[in-house]
Amino acid sequence: MMQRFLMASVALVAAATGASAGGYDRFTQGVAFMFEPGSYAELSFGYVSPSVEANPAPTGDIAVDFATIGLAYKRDLTDKLSLGIQFDQPFGANVQYPAVPFLGAFAELKSSSVNAIGRYKFDGGFSVHAGLRYVTIDGSLYVPSSGVAPQSFSADSELGYLVGMAYERPDIALRVALTYFSETEHALDSSVGTVGTINPPQAVNLDFQTGIAADTLLFGQIRWADWTRSIVNVPPAALPGTPVITHKSDSVTYTLGIGRRFNEQWSGALTLGYEEGDGGPDSLLSPTDGFATVGLAVTYTMDKVKVTGVVRYVELGDASTPIVGPFTGNSAVAAGVRIGWTF
């Protein structure tokens, strides 16, 4: 029972309020809802307010607040087989340069993913899960110095997949789950007659949890994403001499936390997160490098409904760019809520 009270907090802190991760990750593509018992549905909202500006260059705050939404539904067909469907917005970026010399420059990347997932449980605590992902990408770009009018890019959708396995021991609230997410490749038609390409990267999530005392859970995630193979090519590709987004190394993101059930209604969780920067120089359209986070979540359970609220503070890593910089002392604040129903 303990993990049912706590894992909503775990998933929301780790994923639904992602303010920054390697490249343009916004969600960590979790599949925790597939481990809920019986029939289960959830709805989540997140809001992120980043603050990113160069010092002493007069760029102003280039980061734009954004909101996210997630939906998921899971049903047990038998005592061993379950099916689920999920909607999330795994990737995104949104920057604007309101100040001279980049007056009016902006870039936006939007995404959505619809995932159909199946899970099969074997005897002995082992299970496997796999599914298809229908990923849609679009966006817009304007670089005044390029001489090209503002561009909007038509949405392009491609199929990907996920596959993984897990081991569980309910008597000690132990779960270890490994999930691989495939790369997808997108060609985006521009309103000015060019074609942009983008390939969100393949990634691997290792999620774990275990009881460490009565009503107390230790949990975490290690996520690797293959950003060195992810290329954003949008003609004109850059401000002079600068690519739209550069990825000099893959990212490994760590989350570690502790959760506690206080009584039958209330539980909470505290998490810490870290991703090492790659040392720059970085792109003007993604001028941060690594991060450190702290998050707090509280869950209230009413019969078959769980409501989780979370707040997260993100210290964004300093970055340098070939034209403007350095970008230092930047941060983000995120908040979110998730409602889960078991029926």
C-alpha cells in the first residue's frame, strides 16, 4: 500500500514539472502509471517560469514561461496483461530576444506524443512492457540578421517505440524498471519554402524505489539521452556562425528522493536532481548548461482519488555563447498538480 500513496509524488516531481534537462527535454517520458493496480486514469498539469539572461549583455530575460499537460489511462485485462494509453509533451523550447541587438528574434519548438503501451507480468516479480509512440513536432523561428522572414513549420508526425522490463517485490515496495525510448526523425516544411529536420534522441530511463523503513520510500531515476546524435537543422540554421542548438555530449540526469506516508490521507516527498554541464560554448537558443534541482510534493488521498501538488526550484548552469554572454545566475521555478483515479 505504501507505494500507492507515494509514487504519484515521485512521478510528478521527476517528470511533470521538468524545467530543463539535456537538450530540449521537458518530460522524462515516464511509464509509472502502468504499474498502478487495476484500472487507473490520471490528469496532470505543470507550469514552469524560467529566468535566463546574459550578464552584462543587454539581452533581457529570453526564456518564456510555459505550461504542460499529461493524460494517461491503464486497464488490467487479466491478472498478467495490462494495456495503457498516454499523452504527454516530451520536448520543447521557447526563447525570445526582446533587446537590441537581437530585436524580435525568437525560436519555439513544440511537441506531443501519444503512446500505446502493453505490460505482461511473469511469475517471480518480473514483467516486460513495450509500446508505440506517435510523436508530433512543429515550431517557429525568426533570426533578424539572416534576412529571412519569420518562419512557421508544419507539424510532422513519426512513429517510435519503447521497450523495457521491471522487477518488483511488493512486500518491501521494491521496483526497478528499465525503459528504452527510440529516436524519431522529422522533416518540417517551412512557411518560407525551406525544410527543417529534427531528430529527438533515443533515451534510457532507469527508475527505482525501495522501502527503507515503515511508511518510508527511497526512490530515484537515472536518465541517459543520446543528444550527440540529435541534430536541429533549420535553414537559415543560425545567427552568424552559431547553430540553432548544439549538443556536444550526451546527458545523464539523476534524481534521488525520499517519500514518507504520514497517515492514510497524507504523504510527501523530497527530491534532488542533477545534470552535469558539458562546458560550452552553447547556442544562443539554448544558453544553459546543466542544472541542479530541489523539489517538494504532497499527496492527499480520498478513497480512490489521489491529488498531488509539487513545487520545484531549478538552478540552471552557467553557459557561454560565441556572440553573447556569459549567461550566469539563471534559474526556474516550476509547479504542478496531478489527479489520479483508481476504479
